[in-house]
Amino acid sequence: MARSSRRSGKAVTAQDVARLARVSPMTVSRVVNGEKNVRPTTRDAVLDAVRELRYAPNLAAKSLASAEQPRIGLPFANPSAAYLSEFLVAMLDEIARVGAQLVLVRCEAGDEDAERAAVSQLLAGQVSGMLLTAPLSDSMIVRTETAAAGVPAVVIGTGRFHGDIPCVRIDERKAAFDMTKKILDLGHRRIGFITGNPNQTASAARQAGFESALQELAPTAKASIAQGFFTYQSGLDAAEILLSAKERPSAIFASNDDMAAAVVSVAHRRGLDVPRDITVVGFDDTAIATTLWPELTTVRQPIGDMAVAAVGLLLKQVRARKLRQAETPADIVMQHTLVERQSSAVFRETGRALDG
């Protein structure tokens, strides 16, 4: 029997199409927008899924391509595929609902020429506005080039509100503080922390929350900090450093789920049980948090809700610009939550927890 979301009465989403076609949501977006850099067999699989599920964006492709419809530009460079996928799925559904069009451009973050080229490519595509996710949300090059072109933009997931551009975020510092308090409440006093990429304001905010919680709640606790870059590989490297210490931490807090998953992998390779020998927690609550064993305790950042809010905020700016109305940059701070799963446990002293 053909798989279809229609049987449940729910609206078909881009994620449904991606699942049926066995491709990523980003590939669905490329096909929906008529991009040429898709293999014919892949395009056929997506179109077959679109027809079977009666996915609205493809049925309305001609109207979406109309110059009357807003075109939303998204330069992307996030190293976490799980984060980007969740954001993109929610954004695709929302822009389909409002009758907009998405234009994607891949960018190499930190490369000024590449960042300028990505913005230029989107401007050449006559986008109505841009959504800037981390790490490009903190790029002065991208922000300056976008502002100079007079194109509205919204930044998502920054560690602080810059004041000159609308923002959708969580309180990163408070979220990290709350998770650190949770670790302390479990009795841990030797805690490792893996930082995020230093070129992102969210990284500094998460580290500040971690350090603030220790200073305020457990000033005698011992903290070990290792550098990470929000990638799985950097998590592996940081975990090796932390777990090789003579007085190894009994808990490790990684600044995102990708790095936390890497810590779990290294711990298992060293014969450590998670969470009996070591507690591991992450940040974001992306798909990877529930696809590894044990499932991660983590900070839930409402990525999908943030994407929807950002689209609405951007379209509000686009309408105001057309009507020549002034818009005061908004700072939307969304609620984070702590999600407790199997990777965290009450501290108990063991020989394996102390070996070097």
C-alpha cells in the first residue's frame, strides 16, 4: 500500500515528501524551486512523492515563481546537519503555507569572499529578504552587505540581540545556566564543558551560563573546558582531552548535540558506561539526541518554532518596506526547556570514573 499522510487528514509537509522519496528536505526544496543541480533520478523520485502525496508547493509552482510572491533567501553554513534539517523542514512548510518561495545558497562561513559571493548570488536572484542562521547570523560581512543592499533580514539563533536587525533566539546564557544547575543537582562536582565555535555569539553565551552557574551554585566545583566547533569531529577531539585527564570529569556538558554524541562515542570506546560512569548532556535537542544510545539529556531549543517566527517577522518587514513604513527591529526570545533522557544520572563515585 502506498504511504501517504493524506490518510490521517493532516496537511502534507516537505518532511513527508523527503521521507517518501528518501532524500533530504533540502533536496525537496531544490526540486520545488526548479534548481538544476539535482540528479535526474533524484528529481524523479521527489516528483513521484510530490504527486503521490499531493504536496501543495509543487501544485502551486507557477504561482510561487511569480514575481508577486516574496522570495526568501537563505544562505546556509551551519556545520550541524541535524540543526539545519530541522530548521529547513519547518521553514519550507511555513513558506508554502504563506505562498512564498525559498532560494538557498550554500556558503563557507569565515571566508569573506565566499560570504560576499553568497549574498551577491541571492541579491541577483532578487530575493525580497533574507533569513540568517548561525554562524552567518554573526557574520559582519553578511549583515553589512545585506543592509547596504537595503534588503530586510532576520537573524536566528544568535547569543544576543544586536539592536539593528530583527532577531529570533532563546536566552542561551540562561539555558546553559539551567542545564548546569541540573548537572549540579545530580551531585556532580567535576564537570567538563565543550565550547562552541568562537566566531558565534551563542558559544560565548553558553559558556558564560555554564561558568556563572558554577560560580553561583558550586564555587568549589572543578571545571574542565575543551574547545569545540559545533562539529562531531571537534566533539571527538574535545572528549579525548577531557576523558584523558588524570582526574576525569564525572559529567560533560557539550555546547550542542553533535558534540555530545561524539562524547558518548568516545566514552563507549574507552569502556565507560553512560550514564553510570559519566553523565553526558547536550544542547539543541536535534534528531541526533534520540538516534543514539543512550538518548541524550539536552536543552531543547524550539528550532522549528523559531523558523516559523522568523519567516513571519521577515514577511512583516517586506510588507512594511513596500508600504514605506518604518519597522523597529524586534527581539523575539523563545522559551527553552530541559529534556531529561537516559544519558544523565545521579553521581556516584566509581573506580572507572577516576582512572586516568
